Amino acid sequence: MFNAILSPTRRLARQGRKRGVLARLLHLDAVWRQRNDLRNLDDHMLKDLGLTRSQARAETQRPIWDAPSHWM
């Protein structure tokens, strides 16, 4: 009987971990896409954003897991 009570709790915990992994993967994909879009901007668009070509290049060369915490 005690195991039956814990079973739904364990199931919910497992589902939470799966959602956490999925959320992290979706976040990494979003970072990759944003950096890829940044790589494809022309100099005029970069100037509108207040970035130089070298700043944009430096950002696009960072690994996808290296994103500022406020992007989360």
C-alpha cells in the first residue's frame, strides 16, 4: 500500500525531469538559431543593433551552452 502512494509522486518527478531536459534542449536550439541569424546579418543591420562585425562574430563563435543567464 505504501508503494502505491509513492507511485504517482515518482511518476510526476520523472515527468518533471523529462520536461526539464526538453526545455533545456529547446533553449539550446533557440540560442543556436539566434546566433545563426546574427551571423547572417549585414553590416547595416548590425549597426542598427549597435554591434560591430567583430562583436557579432565573437558571439556566433561561442558554444551554444555558453549563453548569458538572462537568456534563460
